[in-house]
Amino acid sequence: MSNPSAKSILEYGLVSGNTGLVQLLGLCPLLAVSNNAVNALGLGLASLLALTLTNTVVAGLRRLSRRDVRIPAFVTIIAAVVTAIELSLRAWLPELYQVLGLFVPLIVTNCAIMGRAEAFAARHDPARAALDGFAFGLGFLWVLLLIGMVRELVGTGAVFAGSDSMLGLPWLHVTVLAGYHGFLPAILPPGAFIVLALLIALRNRRQRRSTSVATPASATAVAATT
């Protein structure tokens, strides 16, 4: 079994294997909660914590569970971790929890968490599994947060509105466009699909451009050796 480097784990989770832009997993919370930056940040951090903790626990227990019961074991671990996160949010950030509502316990059904537990954590040591969970959680977080910031900025002219009451961080709230009357479709469900589609298109264009640049370079190197 090969052991990937920390650099390759981070690169795959953040960019080339990004949950939201490449694998297109967890789109339900990604689209539903990204109507503003505060909601996106809250759910993104909860997902990051869930991915990191579940990967670590699964890797630590991988030699103790039989293969025929590993899926129920993974689900039990994920449910326990997400329940702990949900109760913590309810206790310490109740207003944010009220806004996120059902989407916090629905982290249990996120295919990305189960997928990383099965594909990576169950096959590697806890340190690499924790890094993999952190990388994928951070990749999901930056996409979710970017969508939330774009939608809120276009929709209202501000970012992180409500950060005082929900997070206790009033300095996060910034009015970028003073006197802006807003663009309602941006914070409605169609806005989520449009912004995500634009991000995927930009990512695919950048990928094609990188490939087209690399191909002539490799052809030149081959020609120079012949």
C-alpha cells in the first residue's frame, strides 16, 4: 500500500479532487446554505471538523473492525461525530444552529465523508487520514464560503451580515457597496446554481489551459532527445 505525501494529499483535497468543484458531492448543503457568508462559514467549518475527526477515528479503528461490518461501523462513527458537533453548535452558537437547522445532522449523509472513510481512512494511518479529512474539509469550506460571499455581495452589497449575533464577531460584517439596492435572484436558489456553474467553468477552463501548455512542452522535450 503506497503512502502518499502530505503535499499530494493537500493538493488533491483542495484542488484536483475538490469535493464541490470536481467530484460534485455534498451539493445539497453547498447550494442550500450558501445564500450568505456566515451560513457558509458555519456549515463549512462543521463539515471540516466532521471530516477530520471521522477520518482519524476510522483510521485508528481500521484493524479492529471486520470487512463485512465496516460500512455500519463507519456510519456509526460519522453519526456520533456529527451528533457531537450538532450539540456543540446548539450549546455555544444557538442562533447559527437555528439558521443551519437540518443541514447540520444531514452532514451524516454527505457522500464525501463516507467516501473518504472508505477510500482513504480505512487504508492509511491516522496521521495521513486526519490530513486527508482536513484537506477535503478545507476544500469544501473554501468553495462553500466563496459561493456564499459572491451571492451575498451581489445580492445585498455586503458580506458576513449577521456575524455579530450568530458568531459574536461583529468586525466580520463589511458593507462593500454602500447604497446598493441589491439583486434578489443572487440570494435565491437559482443564484446558487449559477455561481457554482461559473466556478466549475472557470476551473475547467484553467485545467484545459494548463493541459494545453504542458503538452507542447512535453513534445519539445521528446523532440530534443531524438
